[in-house]
Amino acid sequence: MKFTLNVDHVATLRNARGEQQPDPVTFALMAEQFGVDGIVVHLREDRRHVNERDVRLMRELVTTKLDLEMAAVDEIIEIARDIQPELATLVPEKRQELTTEGGLNVIDNIEQIKDAIIRLHEKDILVSLFVEPSIEQIDAAYGIDADMIEIHTGNYANAETEDDMFIELDRIKLAVEHAKKLGLGVNAGHGLNYNNISDFLEVEGIDEISIGQAVIARSIFVGLEKAITEMRDLIK
Ligand code: PXP
């Protein structure tokens, strides 16, 4: 299972003072040196964390894999087509949210998402759809030619009881199995951390997990190399 690092929060910290440091591009390159399998950034319409300069530089310098999280809107689709990340992950985006709150409703937004996939495919960009572990949403993603899905793991991560956690884990297992049968690639992420990752690893068939907050937060205490190595060791 591969481990990709979302570095948005480094940009958030930089933006807090409107200055240069900490630079998310430098951070991403160091993370690669310390063994992550890819870099993830979410270029939001409000640019609250990474901006175009960050994404363009990362495109030039990241040698593992760049996964651009984005809303299926014209402005960002055009930037993605120009930058050509290896993967574009389409996510729902709301101005007021603190972080992405759930998966895409592919079924209700099918035309908009299908159009985004077509435009990204024209530039040979693979497209992943961030969805809940729902068979119906996965079928919809498959029906409009998504290359992969990313399963939203937030409900697993935020489960208040052990029972709820295992119920959600079972939903995820069924969803992954279904997606794999259809031939879709399967990533997963949101809210995964050093405590909840071990139970999550019971789920078989996931290609990549995408983690941001937990690893960036830990790196402040123990340094980036150790934060990455510890997570890698847990994933192994
Ligand atoms: N995957 C997606 C689609 C996300 O939006 C995020 C958060 O930016 C993550 C993964 C990583 O979540 P976290 O920061 O909670 O690890």
C-alpha cells in the first residue's frame, strides 16, 4: 500500500503571516526524500492553502507523483489541464467548511463530473473521485469513466464507539471489493492517523492512502523524517 502526503497545512502555516516560510514546495521535496510515494495538494477556489505558484513548482520538481485535489469547476480544471498532474482527485468544495466534509455526490452531479473527467482525460490526466463507501456512488463513478476512487474515511476516523468504527470498516471493505471487481483503482483518506491506521489496514485492496493533518502535526514535534518513517512503519 502506498502512502501519499498532503502538504496543504504547511501552506496554511505559511499563509498565516503572508510570508515565505514554511515553504510547502521545499517541504514536499523533503517528504519525497524521506520516503513518501506521492504528494497531494488541494488547490481550492479560495486559495486558502496552496496557491498556483506552489502547484506549478511542485509539478516541475516532484518526482514521485503529484495528486491535485480539486473541485470540478472551470477555473481549476483549466489550471489542472495546464499543469498536468499525474492524478486529479475531484472533491466537493464548500467555502465555509474547515476541511472536505464528505464524498462527492456523483449521482446528483453526474454531468458536471463527467465533463470534468473528459476534459482531464484529454490531457492524459488520470482522474479519481472522492466518494463515500457507497456501492451506488462507486457504480456512478465507474459509469462515467473515472480511473479510480478515493474512499472517504472520515466516518471511520470520527466514529465515537468501537462498534460504529467496525460497522464503517465493514462498509469500506465492501466498497473496496466492489470497486476492485469493476477494475477501479482505490485510494483512501481523511482523518487517518497514527492511532486509527492499524485497524484500517485490515481493509485489503487499497492502492494508496492519503494522509495530511496527522503527519504534518506530528512533524512539528518530532521532525518530518521521523513523522514519515513512523507512519511508513505502521503501514508496513
Ligand atoms: N483525501 C482528501 C480527498 C482530502 O480532502 C483530505 C484532506 O485535505 C485528505 C485525504 C487528507 O485528510 P487528513 O488531512 O485528515 O489526513
